[in-house]
Amino acid sequence: QVQLVESGGGLVQLGGSLRLSCVASGFLFSDYGIRWYRQAPGKEREFLGVAFSVGGITDYTDSVRGRFTISRDNAKNTTYLEMNSMNPEDTAVYYCNAWRGTVNYWGQGTQVTVSS
């Protein structure tokens, strides 16, 4: 059974940091690219960044570049989203996504709330 389970969400103050985790099971994690998204209330799901399956390459959307870092530990089937200098606009449900070709797996999401 394929699963992606996010954790680590919660309430953080303005300027604070948070690290989200996403643990994968049921597929060969190392063969899949990883993407993180978020969805704020009333808004469309927003792409945040990607960690490719090879080469350790990552890339980010402009709104989080320099503040957010995606990493992956293939030995633990886990990806992480490190978030720094957070602001209320970062309040959203955060999702991890594993993809390979046309195959996509999604986690259930974890809520992050940034208070001012």
C-alpha cells in the first residue's frame, strides 16, 4: 500500500522556523522525484519546490527560495521541508508529492499556521 505521511505541522510565530517530514512507503522512494506544495484557504494549490531523484538537485519557487529547503533521505524513505523566516502568508496545508513519469502519490497534508 502506497503511503505518504506528512508530520511536523503546527503553530509558529512570525519569523520562526518549522521542519516538516514526509515518510513514504509502498514504493521505491529513491526512484521518485519529490515536490512540496501548499494550499491556503480559498487559494489554489501552490508549488513550492522539488528535489529530483538523481543528482541531489533542488529548485524552488521564487516566493520561498532562500527561506525553504527541501531535502531527502533515501535510506529513511523520508523527505523534509525546512522553513525559516516564516510569515503569516505561509499559513496553509502543506503536502508532499512523489512522482515518476505520470505516476503521482500525495500525502494527506499537514496544517501550518504562522501567527503575527
